[in-house]
Amino acid sequence: MESKIAYLNAELAAVAEREKKREEREKKREEEIAAAKEVENKSDGSDQEGDENDKSDKESEGDENASQDEGSLGGATKDLECQPRPGCRLGS
């Protein structure tokens, strides 16, 4: 009977040790995820600023192209749209 008690106490200690190691791994993983998210958030912020600058550059280029197009089209803009007339169906 005493040998069974000793065995169970040893098993209980082993289980407690495994649980402690599992919790340490989980905590380390959570810290790594938090660090990765922080890095991602920092890079997203800088990317957004870069994207905004790129967008304004493209708009400026578009404005320059529009003024060039106006000269060649006799004042017509490049933003002409073709819209179907009401009641008109294409392909029927």
C-alpha cells in the first residue's frame, strides 16, 4: 500500500511539472504573438503613410495627364463615362 502511495505521489508531482512547463510554453507563445502584432502594427502604420503619399502622387500625375488630354481633345475631359439609356438592354 505504501508503494502505491509513493507511486501516486510521484505521478502527481510529474503531472504538476508537466502542467507548469505547458503554462510556460503558453505564456512564451502569447508573448511572441503580442510582439509580432506590435511589429505588424508598426509596419502597417508606416505602410499606410507610404500608401497615402503614393496615392497623392498618382493623383498629381493624373491631373497633369488630364491637362495634357484637354489640349488634344479640344477641352473634353478624360473622365467621360458611357452609361446606358434607361429602358435599353444590351445583348437582348
